[in-house]
Amino acid sequence: MQIKPILSALRRHKAGTFLIAMQIALTLAIVCNALFIIQQRVSHLSEPSGLDEANIFIVQNEWVGSYTSEQADAKIREDLAVMRQIPGVAEVTPSNSYPLRGGGWDDSVKLKPDQLQDTSGATIYFADDHFIDTLRLKLIAGRNFRAEEITRMDMRDRLSPPVVIVTRALAEKLFPGGEAVGKTIYLIGGPATIVGVVELLQAQSVERWASGFAYRSVLIPKRLAVSLGTFYIVRTQPGQLDAAMRATPKALFEHNPRRIINDEDGVLSFAQVRAKAYERDRGMAILMGVICIALLAITAAGIVGLTSFWVGQRRKQIGVRRALGATQQDILHYFMTENLLISSGGVLVGALLAVAINLWLVTRFEMHRLSLLYLLMGVVILLLLGQGAVLAPALRASRVPPVEATRSV
């Protein structure tokens, strides 16, 4: 089919052609970036924590009254003994925080005491000798903490443990290509010797500010013994999670009722922790998906409406062409080609606009560069959408009879 007559016809409908082309361009630009954002958010949702998530739950215990560090530490050790007797509980450990909690302790890590610039940021977890086994972390080098290395810590004490365990991500950052076990690092309170390396342990926060050290964690051999309370991380036997979650608060209150365990979020399975941590990411992905569907539907409706309007205007011309020998297939191809030309112009402008929007997002919100794959996906989707949307009015146009050429109106 010759393109020149189609271009000539489009020049007589400049306004409609321009509006549809720009609508396609804008839709492509937004859809490409929205799909890319959805992919980033969805991949964020599935980031591993390093824990045995299916069998772990968290207890947030708060004490009633004021206690010294020694008294709080004694109560923690009593609670640990009580929880280890609960049917279905495999192991339990206290800590100042846990992965995906949303907040906790972070610290800078240096390789020299007089170093001005931090080598890395890191998440700080207080851990006893049961921490690694409770979370089911994989120890890939060195050893676990010994029971005699675990000490209590008050909020006023300096963070200066003699030994620490680090994650592989932090070890590779501090000593690229080298052995980390036996090396000395410097925390804010002083030097510490690395005695072990675990494979994976996610940070407490999933926010963008923590992404630089998302898997760089340091385990400190201490129990945070303060009167405010602590977190208990509990691992159950497979299939015993729900029963243990119900039994644990009851057992703790029977042992010592002077405590607070909130009914709403005092006891959370790790599935609930993950859902809460990634609530905004999930909401953003859903919102972007809804926007994509709405824009594609509006664009398709615009193409259908404009093409239907043009078919109504051109009925006599179509009838003349039919009378001169054009087949239904010729008329169908005409409108399909016409729409393809408009869509092609729109996606060309839209591709440039998509890149421009992404560059703005990168500089403004520190997002990743738009992948060429998503740009190509958007182009294909818009071209297929345009051809699908124009099909119905094009079929109606192809069924216009030759007798229309004889009508005056």
C-alpha cells in the first residue's frame, strides 16, 4: 500500500493526529518508567533476609517499672529459660533489633583508629551465643561467640566489644580479596577483632538511606540490658509457629506479669514483619500498575474514538474507493497502516520523553537508569495496543458498501 495518500490524508486532520500521537508519547513515557519502578519495587520485596523466616517470630517485651542493668539482664535470662521450655520452640535469643524492623543501631566501621573517613556503614546487632543458631545464619568462616564472651550492656556503656562477627558483604568491603577473620576493625567505641563471618544478614531498615550497607552487619557479643525491655527472636520447630506464638506470651506473663506485650504488634511472625517493612513498596507497585492500566485504557479509547470519527467522516470516500475496485481488505489495511504511522511517530517522541523523565528521576530521587529492555517493551505494548484499538473501527470501515459513493450526505 502506498504511504503518500495516507500522509496526505493525515495532513488534513492535523489536530486529531497530533493529539493521538502525543497521547501515545506521554503514555509510553509514563508506562516505561512505571514498569521499571514496579520491577525495582517487586525485586525489593523479595530481597533475602538471611533468616529462617518460615519458623521465626518476634516478641517485643517491655518491662513495667525501673530496673538496674543487672536486674534487667537477670530478667532477660529468666525469660530465655522460660521460652526454651515452651513446646515447639527450638531456640531463642535476645537482641536490640532484627532485620526489616525499620529502625535500630547503625555504626561506622574503620580500619585505622585515626581514620577520618569511614570505610563503611554497618547495622549493629547485639547477639549472644544462640543468635546465629536461632536465626539459622550460615557461618562461613571463623567461629561463633563463646558463652563467656557474652556480657551485658547498658545504654551508657561504650560500644567496644573485644570480638565481633561480621557478614560476608561487610568483610568483602573491608578486606576485598582477603581473609577477614583475625583482622581488627574500629567501631565508635574502639577496636574489635573479627572472629567469624556469616554469609547473609539483612539490615534493620529497607529505606533508601540504608541501601549502601543493606547486608553489612556487625554482631556484638552483648545483651542490651535496659529497663525499657528487649526483643526476643524465637525459632520454632517446622509447623509449630502458630502454636508457639500463642503459647509464648502466656508463658511469659505467668512467669512475670510485670511486663507489656502489645496485643497488636507485640508478637509478630516474620511474614508479618516482612509485609509491614515492604508495605510502601507494595503500595507503590500497585499504584504504578493501576496508573499503567488506566493510561493504556484511555489511550486505546482515544484511538478508537478518533478512528471511529474519521470513518464517519470518510464514508463517502470509502464508498468511492469500493466502487473503484478496492476490496474490504484494502480498506482495512488503509486504516491499520494509518494508525501504525501515527503510533510510530508517537512512540518515537515517547521514547525520548521516557529517557528524559528517567534522567530527571535519577538526578532527583537517585533511581536507577532506565533499562533499554523496558523501553522496548513499552514500544511494543503501545504499537500492539494501537493496532488492537483501531481494529474494530477499521473493520466497520471495510464493510462500507460501494453505494455510499452515490449518497449526497
